[in-house]
Amino acid sequence: MGSRRLAALVTAGVVIVLAGCSSGVPHRALAALTAGCSTAVAAGGPLAAPKPVTASVPGRPTAVVGMADGRWAFASVSAPSVPGVTRGAITVLALGHGAPRMVRTLMRPDSMPGAYGMAVTRNGLLLVAGYTATVGSEPVGLLLVDDGRLALVCNFNSGTVEEFPVPAAP
């Protein structure tokens, strides 16, 4: 699907949803869409918060993504506060049986100063928006679309969203 067609479909979907959930009188064609929509607000009590379980990672975490099977997660961490150290890492965490457990740390290349967006493809490939000028204009966000066949990348400096085909796993 082309990026223009995708943008048109997304825009049309947003317009329909927004029009269907407006607080005004709905248009006759959109009346069926407003059946479960309301702008009413009600006060509620605080939700019971479970006690979180934590895992320490080296550096400062900036993004995290998990595998669909719930067994593994990947955390992007910035470089520790050490003068001259510019690289960060991707930390591999094992999930389940209590707190996440760090099992491995992979250093990011020097050309990737940050990693703020990550996604895992269906075939287990980890994609990282690495804030490097070599791809786009400092990509910071990442989303898989079209059943995981395409990646939408947010470019910080250019103010653009680009579409890329997802590479096959090696």
C-alpha cells in the first residue's frame, strides 16, 4: 500500500471517528457510529495499583519493547554519565518468574547516539530508531504497519514520517 493511500485511509478513519464521537448532533450517515460514544464524564475512585517489579539496567532506559510470546524484552539504555562515553546499549531481559532479569547487554554502534523507538517484527527482528543521520533525519519513533511488512519512522529534525519495507530476518 502506498504511503499516500495509507495517509488518506488514516485521515479518513480519524475524520469518521472524530465525527462519530462529536458532542454535537451527528450527521444522519454517521448516526450508527455514535451508538456507543459519549462525552459524559463521571468521577471514579483510585485504581488499586499493584506493586511493580523492577530490573536494574546500565545507564538510563529510553525505550522498551517485548516479544509477542512474553518471554523476552529489549530496553534501550543511554550511555552512563561518563565523560567521553557516547554509546548506549540494548539490554536483553528475560521475563516471567518474578522481576525481569537482565541476561545480556549489546553495545550500540558509535553512529547510533540514541535509540528512542523500537519494534519487534513477527519473525523476531528487532528494529531500532537510532537517532542517526544516516537514516532519515534523526529517527526517534517507529511503528510497524501493514501486518508488520512496513515500518513508519518519525524523523525528529525533518518533521517527517517515512515508510520503509521491513527487512527479512537474516
